[in-house]
Amino acid sequence: MTSYSRRAFLLGRSSVSSPWVRFIERLQVDLPGQVQPIEQPDQEEPLPVTAGQARFVPQHSSNMHVAFLLAQHYDIHLGLWNPDYQYDEDDGQQVLWLDPSALRRCDKLGEQERYYIEPGCTVAELVAAGLNQFAALPQELRFIDWLSDPAYHHQQPLVASGVQMASLVLADCSVACLGPFSEDSTMSLNTPTLRRLVPELFQLLETEVAQHCLQSPQWPAQFRLDALAAKEDINLAYLALGQRQHLGWVEWVILDADHCKPARHQPKEQQESQMQVWADELDGTVQRLFDPGGRFFIS
């Protein structure tokens, strides 16, 4: 009988594939047709999926959960797909870019002015569904980009977003259901991760750095920790605003049209240097609480 070691010598050693290649192969088997190469106008050839970056187009929100679990297993970064971003195969980053273009549900819930919205829905589709408040915004703007960009929210009260509830897939693959939070609220913190996070966020709000930020006329940080500072009507779903998918992946939002007043894109004014230092320090702490392993890629 030929031994394994002799057979290996005769046939040659098989190449050991990288974690990225094994990750892509597994994703292609589990979710065929949803992994695509990255194509850009200034490239003659698309960036091959084996190069360390690929575009993932889930056909259902449950497909995203599969990708998260595999990314955790193979230690792969995740980022929000942006058609305008310049993807570089030579930067050494291994990133699966999440493209929500097929996740476009926008359903009115009963007779109330509440809507269930998925991240890939466009402004044109929101308006067609009855959300005329969005009509002044670019028609091809994705809901996820409006929700995630601080420039659409920082000059308005948080309630003007109309966001009532949000489902956030966290870096540890748990799914946090965010919404109204108070002693009288019937909504519980639905995961162990969320039950750990929320007390830590309230403690962070009491720190000197956070208190300096709260004293600013305009909230200076990216992550909306100020949502927890409300004396009443605290809503954890506001944490999804302006976070650029750096805290978690928003898989759906419940929007209250009666309160929704979308503003135009207004870049934030430059902060005084010390305030910017405090804001950056606070943002860094919040991000580490949500994503201690750095799963979400920051472009």
C-alpha cells in the first residue's frame, strides 16, 4: 500500500488556499450568483474576486446573515458598497463589499403612516410608496446612504429622521432590534450583546469627554450617543443614523412618516480643535464597544 507521504511526494504538495479564497469559495457554494467581481469605469478588467475584494449582492436579508457568519469564521472585513469609491487591489485589504441593491422592500404598515424599508430602496421608490418628504433628494440615492450619512441628520432633531425602529446586524453576528427605550417601554434588549452594550453606552455618556460633546451647540461626533441623553423618549434606533455601517449593518427600518422631515445634504462645519479631539475620542470608544475586533471596514 502506498503511504500518504509517498503519494504526496509523487504527486506534489497541494497548494494551501488563503482564508480569503476559502471564504469566497464557501460563499459561492452557499449563495451562488451573489458574489460578483468589482467593476469600475477606469478599469479595463474587473477586479477578480480572488484578489481580496469582492462585491456581495444578497437577494434576501437572510443571505446577509450567512455572509456575516462566514466573515467571522475566516476573519474577513465587511464594508458598504459604494459605486463611487475607488477600489484598489494593491492596498492589501481583504473586504467583502455589501451591496443592498436587491433589498428594496418599502411597505406601508396597515393604515398608520409607518413604513418598513430595506436598505437598497431608492428615493424614487420611497416617493412612489407615498413618502413625498424625500422628493427633494436625489432620486437614485439609496435609503441606506441617506440613513448612514451624518450630513443628512446633524442639523435636525433626531426625531425629524422619522426612524422609529431599526434592525442592526452587529459584528458578532447577533441581530439587535433597536427602538424606544424607557422604564415604561415594552421593548426589551433582545440579545446578550445589546444588554451589555446599552449600559456601557449610558456609562460612556457620563464621562467628561461625552459631557463636553453634549455642551456643544451641535453634536460634534459621528455616532449619535446624544440619543441616550434625552430626558424622555429615548430611542436606541437613532444610533443607526449617520453611522456609515461602522457599528452594524442596518437590515431594515420602521419609519414614522408623520415625524419624518428629510433635510438636504449639509456637510458639517469644522469643529474647534479641542472639540474635534473629544468627538474623535468618543467615536473611537463607541466603535470599539460595538466592533472590538474591527470587522467593519472604514473607507
